[in-house]
Amino acid sequence: MKEQFFIDIEVSDSLSETLQNLVDTKRAETGSHNVFIQNVIPLGDIRFTVILEVVQEIY
């Protein structure tokens, strides 16, 4: 099953660190390591919308 999450963020330090923290948090929440950043849309200097894709396999 695939799900998409749209998350608005503000970056104060590093965009890559912020994105990695976001992925790690979503992996912990869902219990799945199949969490990917599908797209990052800039909304200004420090604001972005991140589209995450989460794949959860049901056995």
C-alpha cells in the first residue's frame, strides 16, 4: 500500500538535515523503512512543501 504525505516545513539550518530528520521520524511512526522523499517544492527562502511516499507491505 502506498501513501503520500504533504508536509510544510521551515528550514533554519540545513535542508538535507531537516529532510533526513523528517524521513527518520516518519519511519519510526510507520514502522517501515520504505519512506522516500518524492518531491520538495520551494515556497520561499526557508519554506518548503515536502511530499513523502510511504510504502507499507502487507504479508
